[in-house]
Amino acid sequence: QQPVQSPQAVILREGEDAVINCSSSKALYSVHWYRQKHGEAPVFLMILLKGGEQKGHEKISASFNEKKQQSSLYLTASQLSYSGTYFCGTLTNNDMRFGAGTRLTVKP
Amino acid sequence: DAGVIQSPRHEVTEMGQEVTLRCKPISGHDYLFWYRQTMMRGLELLIYFNNNVPIDDSGMPEDRFSAKMPNASFSTLKIQPSEPRDSAVYFCASSRQDPGKNIQYFGAGTRLSVL
């Protein structure tokens, strides 16, 4: 079952912060975050594992609430390069599903 | 490493024709995934393989779609016969053992247009 992302879209000015949420109705083994720019392939941002382990890069952080089956991606001091569509992917019982995406636009 | 390589990058075909999409995963990766992306349905998992064996094909829309992985370095996704509603971007991705803990690397995608 597809995870639910919110908001669907957000517009920021450079330097502002944003939070993107991802929730699932099933128990999660891990949550993946990817960013996709228009016309390009999704690119890895972060993996959060049950138990607290994280793998990621860039100035982006995320949280994973196992009990609530939710994850949030935090984008601080946004830059123009952060623009794109952000997808969360959830893995439950070897079944990987992606959310519908959150379109983030950062304006000067 | 060259990354995940997909071909062709663009494919335009007429309804009823057979279409074959190709993917070369990153060397050493045990998992290979096929996704379809459309505006309406987002990014959908079609099928994935572990060590060349199909594990879950529940996302394959119908019998017109088939996927094979004859060896660790090559996979195909075939649509026969193709229909206009199959128009989408098809991505192939690969990851190391235990995809839950490892990054999925996506290919550049194949943009399919069925007229």
C-alpha cells in the first residue's frame, strides 16, 4: 500500500525551512527519501532504519517514528537547488512503495 | 562505476507494437527493480528481482507486461501489445543485498510514447 505524503506542494523563498511528512498504515522496516528534478531520475537522499540507524548526506535531516509509522524530512535554510519533487519510499515485508511525491519550489 | 544504464532513452511506437526496454544494473548489485512513473499514478513498482529471480510481480499491470533477467547484468521489460495508456517513464533501479538498508540507484529512465 502506498505511503501518504504531505503536503502535496510547497513554495519557499531561499533560506526558509520546510518539513515533508510521510505516513504508512503498515509497520515499517525502513523509510527512504529521494529527490527528483524535472526530467531526471530520482536521486537518493536518506535512509532511516528501524532502530534509529540513518544513512544520508547533504544538509538534510529526517526522523522516523516507528510507533506512528511516520517519517519527516527537514529541509533547513533552503537553497534554489533543493527544488524538485521529494518521494518517500517505505519498505514493509520486502514490499517497496513510493508516495505520490511533494513538489518543492524554492524561489530567490 | 557507470551507474544503472537503460536503453533506449526515448521510444515512440504505435499501438499494438511490441516494446522492449533494457536495463544494465550496477555491477555487484543483487536487486533490480522496474518502476513506471506517470503524472496520475506517480512512481509504481512493477516487479523486482533478487539474484536474477523474480520475487514480486504483483505490480505488473496485466499479462501484456513481462520482465526477464537472464543474468546478473541484464534485464528486459517487454510490453506486447502496447497501448496508449502504457505511455510513461519507465525506470530501472538496482541495490545491494537487503534493499531496505541500501540505496536504490536509478537509471535515467525510458520515456515511452504509444500513439
